[in-house]
Amino acid sequence: MKVRALVLTVATLALVGHAGCKAKASISAKTATPEPKKAEPKPEPKPEPEPAPPPPAPKEEPRLVGLPLTGSQINVVGDIEFDSNSADIRQTPQTLGVLNTVANAGKIYTQITKLRIEGHTDSDGDDASNQNLSERRAQAVVRWLTDHGIASNRLVGVGCGERDPLASNTTSEGKQRNRRTEFDIEEIGGGRFDLATKPCDPNPQRISGGGLVAVGGNGVPVDVTAGTAGSVGLDKSSYKSGDRVRINYSSPMVTPSGQQYWITLVKATEPDSTYGTWHYVKPGATSDEIEVGSNPEGNYEVRLHDLYPKFPHRVISRTKVTVSK
């Protein structure tokens, strides 16, 4: 009995021990199971590219509003007077008026970075002497402008001698016109002016049967008369008080913004600044009329003007007419 009990006990211990081994094995197997993989983090979104910088602001066009020009040439009223065969400037009201006009323009229109002063002579004397005289006169004007506030690096003096006449040198009147000083814009803002001419070359926009060109607010040439100087023709040469003078224009009158043509009937002896009987010319007009009114008899002129704002107007064309009772 004791032996069986011992055997049973040993068997029981063996069974328990075997079960314990299984349990241990089971535990060990469970521990070896791999853990599930962790989810990979989502990549951060890429930053959006920075917007491109805005384009640079367009360069402002140089403006010459109000400056009366014919092509690149500044229009002045009157002439600079010199002593005969000399470069000494006469201190006359007319001369000082021209010089001060140009000096003031240089101070107001600072975008003009190069202004050419041209001296011109008539054909009297030999070519070499005239060339030398014109150079000395141009330099005298440059010195005057420099002494009156215009930087010397903005000015250039050129002598043209007798190379660019405005009129025939066979008359005293023509010679007087040819003895002159001109002021031509070469550069604006450091760049060449679109309308600039070469030194001493004829101005292609000069009023001499050709086109008249003015400069608009952005420096671009503006056709004023569609190819001609807008000459005036009359249906007859003699009128009476109360008549209406019939006027024919050589081309349709094209009027750009800021400018205006006008027609006047005045005594032939009156200066160009006299109004007399006048009215504005309608844009596109090919003909016109102006009333003689109660004008006393005598010699008159029909004058076609172009009017620059705030500057003296000038006569483009004039035609003689007689008024009788």
C-alpha cells in the first residue's frame, strides 16, 4: 500500500511537472509573438512656393507739357542780338527776353539733360570767318546760361556758319532771318530725344511748307496739320464791310488735345499778337468764313495761328486782303 501510494505520488508529481513545462512553454511562445508595426507618420506638406515679385513699375515718360516746340527746337519769341562781327551779347530787352525764357525752361524742365545751342550766320564774308563767328556766339550764349543757373554739362554750343539758311541771302530781310541762335533738345532723362536732329541739320518739322509738329505730354510727336502748314486761300482778294471772307485750308485742320487753331482778320500793319476779328477753327475743317464787320477800309491780313497754352501763339500762314466801303 505504501509502495502504490509512493508511485502515485511520483506519477502525480511527474504529471504536474509536465503540465508546468507546458505552461512555461506556452508562456514562452506567447512572449515571442512580434508586435504589430507602428503606423509611419504622414510626411509634412511641402511649403507653397513664394509668389514671384511684382514687375517693376513702368518708367514714367518724360513730360514736356507746355513747352512750345517745333520738332526738337524750343520756340522763342525774338532773337539774341550781337554786336556786328562780334560774339558780344547786346543787353537789349529782346535779347534778355530770349535768354531768360531759355534759362527758365532749363530750370522748369529738368528732364532736359542736353540742350544744343546753335549759332547761325548769313552768307556775307568767307565761310571760315562765318563758321568761327557762329561758334563764338554759341559759346557766348552757353556762358550766359551757365552764369544764370544752368549746369554746363547740360549745354553744348555748336557753330553752324551759313550751312542752314532759313531764307534767301539775296535780301536784307533774308539775311536777318538767317543770323540767329537756335535751341535744340538732344537728350531727355539721359537718353536721346526722339525728335533730335544732328547739329546744323535742317529741322524737318520747321514751318516752311512742310508739316508742323508739336510735342505731346509724353514727348511723342503729334501731327498738327496732317502734312502741311495749313496755308490759307481766299475766294477773292477784295471785300466790303459786312462781307464774309471765304477761306479755304490747304488740308483738313487736325487739332491735337491741348492745342487750338484760330483765324484772325486784322490790319496788315498790326503785330501778330493783335486779335482783331477772330474765332477758333473747327477740327477737321477744310474751309471757313470770317466776318469783315464794320472794319474801316484798308489793307488787311487773314492770319492762321496755332495757340500753345500759356505761351505766345505764332502765325502759320497769312494772306493779304483789301477791305473797302
